[in-house]
Amino acid sequence: MIPMESINYIKYLILSMLVIAWCILHSAMISVSVTEYFKKRLGYKFRFYRLFFNFVSILTLLPVALYAYSMQTQAIFQWNG
């Protein structure tokens, strides 16, 4: 068991906020109002919006994943079954 004082809660708070921010951005980009806005602005090029959406989603998820990986925490529980 890990002593409570050795856990850095600030890192987990930052990670949680990054994940929440990513989810908000991801959801906002696919919302009806945003897609309609881009449909009007882009015209026939709107067919590439889904590709742009996926590219931005992956590009913005990478820093979040790298931050989570960099935390290098100890396992709280390990199954030996």
C-alpha cells in the first residue's frame, strides 16, 4: 500500500482538467451548431471536416496522453490471480 503523503494530487488534478478540457473541445467540435457553422463557411469543402475533426482530436489528445504517461506512478493494486 502506498502511503497517502507520497501521492502527488496536483498531478492528478492537472490530468483531470486536461482530460475534461479535451472532452469539451471534442464535443464542441462535433456539436450541431459548430458543424452547421463550418458547413456554411466551407461549402463543398465541408466533406473534409470529419478528417479535420479526427486530426485535431488526435493532435490534442497526444499531449494529454504524454502527460499521463510521464506521471510514472506506482500501482495501487496488482492482481496476482
